[in-house]
Amino acid sequence: MPKSKLRKKVQERHAHEALIHDTQPHGPLESPRWLAPVMVANFLIGLFWIVIFYVTQTDYPIPGIGAWNMIIGFSFVGVGFSLATKWR
């Protein structure tokens, strides 16, 4: 008995999907173990750096550089966000 057209279309679609899935590169399914702790540490260091800057009325964590302390704190936070994009 001949196969219906619907079955033939379904088989062709599955064959096409199999070809697509076979050609895609297979990357790591999990992040490295060090990524999450380093990411959280960067977030916390940046947060504490900025809090210390405001609590000490812009004198610390590094005296003498003034508002550059804010840039350093936000840099830690930025590194944390960039690592967060790699986390799976």
C-alpha cells in the first residue's frame, strides 16, 4: 500500500532537522566550576568597594584618587556581568 503524502513530508522534515543538528558545533553544556564563584566575588567586591567609598565620604578604599574609586567599583561589577553571560 502506498504511503500517504503526510508521512512523506514528516519524514523529509525529520531528515532535514537531523542534517541541521549534525552540522552545528557541540560546545560545553556546563560552565567551568570556577566561573560562578569568581562571578559572585566580583559582584561583591564591586558592591563593597562602592559602599566603602560612600560610607567613608569619598576618602577610602584608596585615598587620594577621589571619584576613580567609583570607576574601580563599577569595573568589578562589570567584570561580574561579563562572566554572568558565560554562565550556563
